[in-house]
Amino acid sequence: MQLRNILQASSLISGLSLAADSSSTTGDGYAPSIIPCPSDDTSLVRNASGLSTAETDWLKKRDAYTKEALHSFLSRATSNFSDTSLLSTLFSSNSSNVPKIGIACSGGGYRAMLGGAGMIAAMDNRTDGANEHGLGGLLQSSTYLSGLSGGNWLTGTLAWNNWTSVQEIVDHMSESDSIWNITKSIVNPGGSNLTYTIERWESIVQEVQAKSDAGFNISLSDLWARALSYNFFPSLPDAGSALTWSSLRDVDVFKNGEMPLPITVADGRYPGTTVINLNATLFEFTPFEMGSWDPSLNAFTDVKYLGTNVTNGKPVNKDQCVSGYDNAGFVIATSASLFNEFSLEASTSTYYKMINSFANKYVNNLSQDDDDIAIYAPNPFKDTEFVDRNYTSSIVDADDLFLVDGGEDGQNLPLVPLIKKERDLDVVFALDISDDTDESWPSGVCMTNTYERQYSKQGKGMAFPYVPDVNTFLNLGLTNKPTFFGCDAKNLTDLEYIPPLVVYIPNTKHSFNGNQSTLKMNYNVTERLGMIRNGFEAATMGNFTDDSNF
């Protein structure tokens, strides 16, 4: 049953109480709450002049784990080599430099989440058979794990479920309360059970309305966030309504450096505009901060205090800061806020209008001008002074910050955070599950766009290895197999610095049709398992059977 049918049943819905009680703004749910500000009176915003102290300190812990894991992985991978002296040199007791690896998971809705899960599973030594038939140990060797849109659904699910594994999710997939139970769509989770769907949406509306009643702007992305969370955090109270992005700092598996640092990417939208392109400001979220390296902002803020009314990083009221605005589901949904694109696409305009109609009917104070994006208000970067003087200051002048799907600028792979000189990565694995072609396979255009961005105004301080144009990319068959970019030193001499080697791994067909539509909103268990298996095979060239030299 589609939402159209649910709306037609408005006589049933109107009989339910959909107005949230203002008492629900205690901070125990989706609504943010007021807390004391940090006592040291420091600014909540900093210049993007390097890594934060928190990330730098965390890296020291992570390095100890990745060094051991990478040594184990490479020892196994090179066991049949005649000369292993390089390995001995790289991991000598006198070497303090630990090779750094990053993994980037592309967008693409549930297709990207499931196909990417298979690729991640191939790199995870917790996956059955990954050491024998896959790349098991690469995930444990990685320092960073970035995702956007559907890829962010994958990384966010793993990280905020106590660093669970794809194997663990697969083992429980047949259970009704399992993670990624998307047999029914999030719009109609009850299927033919209309009462179940109504009750689910009643709960969602109450939670979002509570945020509005607490004095914060809301949009469709808030409803999207809460609806998605039931797929990602089913075991948590109210599907993670009180789970925050910054809470990962206090989880032992992250705090001790036992997992990669997750990064999610979203694009900024300038006030009064609707067009997103390569010059859009690219925002990243870590458990420590959110902000942008781009010269159009050049600043980061402590993600824990999002929602606080600030000017140039200082709380307007020193006794009142906000906690809980950084809801994990909201951040995950921000990176996948495609509603502005839905509203422009003829094929999905009815779908968008139905959701919008429902939201406006039952949620008070929904933003009318900007209901199709994620709204961060008050603007955490209001009146900051780090913008490059050659750029407009419209982002920092605005009262609200508007963010959309991280792939709308054409960079459907979240590579920019991983190629920053400040992070000093050696290798980045780019898992591309985009739907660029008519058959919904990747074309490599996201790689081309990131390569070209370094030559734009926003590309200041950025370097990326040479990538050919899309036609050449396709003609060379680079979307049919893993490809290494950055091996030829002569193509790196004119760059600002030596970028990491980028290993491009595209989505390809093996045992299942992995080219499902981004707009496919439900997968049964068989389809989910098929997508994950195909992703595993794409990352390993058919479990090492397609090419004996792989």
C-alpha cells in the first residue's frame, strides 16, 4: 500500500492524536535540550588550519591497531612473494610512520548500502571466508571510513551499532527486528497492516513536533531521519531517538581506537539558491566536528553543541548551550537529503508531493521555503571570520545553514575528506556503486569530478591523481574491474602535494543484479543477501576467480 492510500485513510489518522506533548522536550528523545556551555569559555568554532586536537589524539590510539592489522594482512597477501624485504622495512621496530588507509563508500540509496556492505564484508576479517576468499583485514587496517547518502547509511549503521559487522547483520537478517529489515518501505512499514503504519508515523510525527516545540526549525529531513532510524537502530529505544552523533566518542570500541573514524559528507546550499554543483561547499561530519575545509567556509565546530545560538563561535548566552541536536539519524539523513531532487524529477514528483502533503498536514511549523533540505539552525558558523576573502560570505551571514545530499555536486564518492593533506593518507579504496549509466551502473564520473574539482576555486589546498574523462574511463573498461590511480609519478608533479593512491572498485554484476534503482525502497531478504553477495564478489573479482593475478 502506498502513502497515497494512507492519505486516503485520513479519517483513521485524524482520529489519532498527532500533536506532540511539549513535555517531550526533556532531551531524552529526538528533541534537543538545554545544557550548560563549556566552562572554559573557548570558542565552539575553529579555523580549518589542521586536524582537531581530538582527532590527533585519537589517531595515536588507532595507529597501534592498524599497524598490527596491516602487517598481518600484507604478510598473508605476500606469502608467495620471493622478496619480502620491503615488508620488513615498512614494519620495522624503528619505523614510527604507520601507513594510513581510507575507505570511501559511494551514494546510491539502498543499492549502495547493500552493495557497499558486500564490499566492506570482503575487507572485514570478521566475515566468514574473507581471509580465504576476500580481502579480510583491510577494514581493520583502515584509519578512516567515509560515506555519503546510501553509503553513509552503511557506515553509520556499522559505527553507531557498536561497530557491528556485516556478517552479524546477515546472520540475523531473517529476524523481524533485524538491522536493515527493509522488506517494507519506510513510507509504509506496515504493508497491508494500516494500523501499524499509522502508529509508526504517529510516533515519528510526535518526535519531530517535539523538536519544533522546543524552538528549532524542522524540515522533511527530520521525518526522513526518524523513519530511516527504524531500519538502522531497531534494537535501541524508539529506534535511536536519543542517539547522538557525538556519543560515539564515549563508546569504548571507538574511544580506544579499535575501529576506523567514520566521516559523513553533505553539500551546502547557499541561501536563496537551488543549484548544487562542484563549487558547492562540501561539509564533513566526524564524531568530533562538522564543518568544511573549503575556502568558502574554512571552519569546523564541535558537533556536540550543534543547535547552540552562537556568533563567531561564541554562545550568545554563555549559560545556555544545546545538546542532542546532533541526532545520529538526522546526520545520516542529512547526507541523503534528496528531497530537493525528488521535487524536480517528474517520475518522483507524486511521491515527493505525497510525503510533503502528509508532513504539512500533521506537523506544525514545517519550513515552507526550505522543507526539502536539512536545516541546521541556528547556523553554527554565524559571523565566523575564516572565509577566504575571495569568496562570498553568504553562508556565515545566514541565520540558518542548509545542507543536502552529499552526492548532488557530482562527487558521489566521499573522497575529499580522505585526500586532505592534513590527514596524510597513503591509500584510499573508492567503492563506487553509483547509477550513472542507463543501466544503473557506475561510469566513473564521480572520480572525474573530484579530479576536476582541484582546479576550481573550491579546490584550493586539494590534490587528486589523474583521472581520464568519462568516455575514456568507459572505453578503457575501468568500470569493469578495480583500477589504481596515482601510480605514475609524472602525473603528480604539478599537484599541490602527493595525494594518496586511489584504488577504484566499481559495482559490477556477478551472482546478482546489483544495478537496482536508487529509488527502490524495499528489498526482501533474498534480494538483500543477493546484493551483499554481489558486492563481495565485485570487490574480490569473483572471489579471486575472474583474474588469477588479482
